Amino acid sequence: MNNIKKGAIGVLAAGLAFGVSMYSTKETQTVFTYYKTNMDYPSPTDPRGYEYYSGDRCEAGGTLCTANWELGSNPAPSNDGDPLPTTGVTFQSNSVTSGHFE
């Protein structure tokens, strides 16, 4: 019976530790929406021509306004107009919003 109690306490302690770590771990965002500002590079999967903007700048019409990109180990954008890094980024499929950049 003593082993059962020890086992139950161990399972309880492990559950509590997992629960606490789940709520105390800071999740960082690595996928961001970038606006296609230069249509010299019209492919949605071409990182050239994309810039970050924190607000909605997508207007109706046109063919490509935004796409989501996984930044990998690149730093998160901090200023409007920050260009999308050309290396170490991954295009997120089915994330294109049609329209044109304001």
C-alpha cells in the first residue's frame, strides 16, 4: 500500500508541475502577416517585396495584398515598413489575402 501512495503522490506532483509550466511558459509569435508592397516580385511565395505593417493596409482590388510568413530564427518585426527577411522564412500556404497595398 505504501508504494501505491508514493506512486499516486508522484503522479500528482508531475501533473502539478506540468500544469504550472504550461501556464508560465511564454509563447512567442513567429508567424506574421506581411504586405506585398513591390509587385516587381509578384509571386506570393517570393519574400522580396514584402513589408510588415501593424495595421490593416489592404484595399479591395488587385491580386495580392498580404501573406503570412514563419520567421524562423529571424527577429520579430518592430517597425512599420520593416522588410521581410529574404532567408530563413517560410511562406504559410493558404494565407494569401487578395487586394492591393494601400
